[in-house]
Amino acid sequence: MRLIPRVPVQRLILIAVVVLVGPSTALGQADVQTLARLQTPAEGSGFSEYTSYTEMMDYLQAVQAASTEMRLAIYGTSFEGRELPLAIFSRPSIRRPWEALVSGKPIVVLAANVHGGERTLRESALILIREFATPGSEMNRLLDDVVLLIAPSVNPDGLMASPRPTRGNAWGIDLNRDYVKLEQQSLANYVANVVNTWHPHVLVDGHNGGSYPYNICYQCPTHASADPAIVRLCDRGIFPYINSRMEENGFQSFYYSGASRNNPGVWTTGGSDPRIARNYLGFSNSIGILFESPGGQEREVGIRSGMVAYKAVVQYTQQNPERVMETVGRARRETVEMGDNATGDVTVQQVY
């Protein structure tokens, strides 16, 4: 993984997507003002447009240039050669995964855009990067207690496909069905250099889907081989907390995905396929959470509600670090012990 060096704020103002007003100064209070003026292209368009890949990279570099709170890294490249960015946040600052692992803090990853055409929560993540990078903000204060990584575009080739973004990558392959074989370059780099290097306690994977009028639908691992304690923590801790924060902000949230077509009295949930992110993460003893932003809501509403939901996961983790870390740590220890001296049952077939 390669860290992007800082460059003078003056230089990045010239290439930033949004022109910044006023002279730049040394890092400090003036940079809070710079960050306050910096917008994503989606924000600048009144949410009528999405942020392109090139605009995203310029924006990320502009945020890094104006803040000491963020490190911008490249964790690999896509098949078509696009760099895969990762925003790294912690206080005190960290640069390498081992520093996070010995920090004593829970590690959280917020990701989006593994399906190239699903862009709502990608925009949520980009705006949140600026909020976490802004000293004194509500989100910035959480960095004393949490290591946070944000991967806003896992599939930039699908994002930039012509004539329009696609669900799959440049070959039309669904990256969210490649978590076992890891044959596709973008996802293989993501798993190798983020998931299996930083070993997050919590990882949220942002998509477009679910059922309106909910603003966010969620799901955790649903394969029987995942540690049941991880599922219980989602169902009894994290998801109720998300519901409360969403309600406080005028939004609604519930389980993915919707009412059964054959039986309207039944609410169906996401599948148990091992190849999808939340189940694969459950196998690796991380708290893998799916977010789906349903259609039927205005674009800005979807982006803003996605921000609240992402924030809620970080806030819950910051408020309950022992519960999160012990749940994940115990699951990982038991997995090692089972490898040394196998006991109990291992699921090889299940009816779902």
C-alpha cells in the first residue's frame, strides 16, 4: 500500500473540483475554513450529478492537503489501471496496519461502490471523509477512540464504464460475487490490502437496493458458519442503534430486502451465499454489515440518510469498543483453537 505524499495546499486548490476562495495558510484554523468551502462535485451540483473518478481523486487530495487528520493511501489498481484510494483516520495519526492493530482501538472500514453503478453511498462516503478530516467536528472527535478507513470506490472501472456505469467491472463481472475466488484485480487488492491487512473489527459495504420507504436497509452475516455472537451484536446492538440515530434525523431503516412477492406477510432477507461481502467477512470473524440505499427517494435524501447510517456504525463502535473488540477477538481466538483441536460442529450444508 502506498501513501500519497502531501503537497502544498496552494497547488491542490488549483486542481480541486471546486474552486476555493481566499489564500491558503499554514495548517491550523484557516484549513478548517478551507475544508468548509470544499465540496464534492455532487454537492456543488445540488446533487443533480455524481462525482466522477477523476473528480474523486482530486477531491481526496484536496482534503488531505487541508487537513492533518487524514492520510490518503493507494491500496492497489483496478484492471484498467485506476488507483484504488483509501482514506486513513486516527488520532494520533497512523500510517501502517500494525500501528492500528497495536493501538488498542477498534478498526472500522466504511466501503462503497463495489457495484459500479451503485453510487449513492459512495457520495455519502466522500462527504464523510471531509467531515472526519475537519478538526473540531462531531465526527473528528471520534478519532481519539477509533481507527477509521474509508474506501469510497472499490470498483472504479464499473463506475466509469461507457456509456454508463455498470454493476460489474470492466468485464461485466459482479465483484460482490468474487469474495471466495478473488479472481478480479480490484477486489483481490481490496481483500488483500484492506480486509486481510488491517483486520477490521467492523466493515460496512454500501450498495443501492432494499425497499422504500426505508432510507437504509441493513443486513449482517446470514451464513450459519459465521459466529452467532457477531450476528447477535448486529441484531441486538448495532442495528437498534442505527434505527435510533436514523429516527432522530427524520429517516427510517430496517432489514434488507423487502416483502415476499409470494407471501406479502413475509419479509425476505439477503441470501447466504459465501461469495458476498457480509458473509465472507463473517467467515473471517469481522462484523460484516451490508447497507442498501433504496430507490424511490430523492438523491440528496439517499446520500444524507446514508451519511447518518455510516456515522451511526462509527458512533456505536466508539461508544462500545470493549463489546465490539471482545466479540470479534473471541471469535478469532476460537477459530484458531478449532484449527488446533477441532470441536463442535462445522456447517457444510444448510437450508435457508
